[in-house]
Amino acid sequence: MHLKNLTVGSILLMLPVALAGMPADASKSEKSKHSEQQGKSDKSKKSQKSDKSKKSDKSKKSNKSKKSKKSAKKDKVDVCHLDDDTNLFHVINVSEKAVAKHLENHGDALAGSFFADTDGDGFGAGVQIDDCPNPGTADNADDGFPDDPAENSDTDGDGVGDNADQCVTEDATGYDNDGNGCIDDTDGDGAVSYTHLTLPTSDLV
Ligand SMILES: [Ca+2]
Ligand SMILES: [Ca+2]
Ligand SMILES: [Ca+2]
Ligand SMILES: [Ca+2]
């Protein structure tokens, strides 16, 4: 419709329609305001979230740093430091990196479990008595004969140490009068077996 064709009457007729359209526009404008507000509120939510995430990041970082401090403590190693004055070891705690230097330069040793070695054969026994290799200790508890420097194990369990046992895998318990670790009379016929030849000649009839 061209404006030229519009009469005053037709304009008047259209006016209510135009006015009726006004609230609609106003409501659009309200909507747009609302939408703007929402947008702002969303932004503020996001910004809050972002703050939270920042905080959470910070707390994560702080936890990490705590953990790394803990692991740093964990990375420390007990070393047996050799005291030049007493010539005895005592435990010191050093960083993992420094361990090699301590071992090389000071004659230090790694700390561990050391047991009493009463007979000095290098085999310990009983419960752990030291963390360091001080005199009278061994780094194992393998001595089955703590008072016999010549023996430490008894494979067949007959009470005769492996070094003295002439039958290392034969349990001669109860049948070993000469104590050589072998059963004296294997067939039980009462005959003197060759094992008795190890007895003093006075025992031979
Ligand atoms: Ca021993
Ligand atoms: Ca021994
Ligand atoms: Ca034995
Ligand atoms: Ca034996």
C-alpha cells in the first residue's frame, strides 16, 4: 500500500492497530531486558564458577606442593655414617642424590637389618639388634649354629651341621651314635657299619 493512497480515514482506522502493537513492542523490549539480565546473571554465574575453578586449581596446586614435599621427605634415605672417632656406624638421613657420595667418600653403608653374630662367622641369628653393620652383627639371620663358627646350616635337620655332616641329605636323627650325620646301621641288623670306622680304635672290638 502506497502512502499516497492513504486517506486520513484509513490512517485513523489503522491507528488502534498500531497502538495495539505498542504493548507488544514494549513487552519485546522487556523480554530483551530480561534476556540481557539473564545474560548478565549467566555471566556472573560463569564468573563465579571460574572463581571456584581457580580456587579449586589453587587448592589442587597446594595439595600437589604438599604431596611433593612429602615425597621429598620420602626420597630421603637412611645411611649408616661411619664415625671416624669411634669407628662405629650410626644412622643419618640424607637425600637420595647424596647417598652415592656418602658411600664413596665416607665409607658409609646403607642402613638395614643386622643380627647378632656371636661366633663371628658372618652369619647372624635371633632378632635384629642394629640398623648398621657394627661389630658383632651380620646382615642375615641364617646362623643355625650361633656358637659354632664352623657351622651355619643343617640341610637335613639332624643336628649335624652341613660342614661336618658326611650325609648332608640323610636325616640320621636317633641312628647316629658317632655324630657324623649318617645312619650308623642302615639295615638294622646290628652289624657294625663302615660309619663306625670313624670312631676311635678303642671303640672297635
Ligand atoms: Ca654366627
Ligand atoms: Ca655359626
Ligand atoms: Ca645335618
Ligand atoms: Ca645327615
